[in-house]
Amino acid sequence: GVLVVLGGLFALSLAGLAAAERSRDRFSALLAIGLSSMLLWQTVVNAAGVLGLLPLTGVTLPFFSYGGSSMVSTWLGIGALICVARRPVRGLTAGSVAWGPNTVVPDWDSIWSR
């Protein structure tokens, strides 16, 4: 059970980083990187605290630990990640398939040079 939860949070963070790589502009890329790293960092710090590797700091486990403001900010961050992921990459039209042979996916160098 624990591996499923941690694996799901890790996969969600990787999906956010993939959305950053496919984003249209630098702001969207940095937003997705920041939100994904925040989610991953909270997961790592909480797991390390539970295992006794780090002192307990009060960082909540995203989506599972009790805390109203933490839960709201996590859901708002996930909503922003979804918005970044749903924006099409420059060069795609609204009706085109996001993953196909003619998909224009920028690499990291093109993101930082905009």
C-alpha cells in the first residue's frame, strides 16, 4: 500500500515535469517545474520523517495528511498543472492529435531560449 501511494505521487511529479517539457512558454514550464518539485519535495520529506531519516517537520503528505490549507493549496497546484498540460504546444492546432508523428515537442534548450 505504501509503495502504491509513494509511486503514485512520484508518477504525478514526473507527469508535471513532462508537462513542463511540452509547455508553450517559459512561465508555464517554470510553473510546472515548481509545482512538481513542491509535490515531490513534500513527499520525500514526509516519507523520510516517518522512516526516521529526518526530523519530523510538520510537512504534510500531499492528498493524505490532514490539513485544510495544505489540501487546498495542493489541489490548486494540481489544477494549475492540469492547465499547463492542457495548453497545446506552439505549432499544434486545436484539432490536432497531441501525440502523433507530426507532433512538435520542444526540447529543454528551446524552452530556455524563448
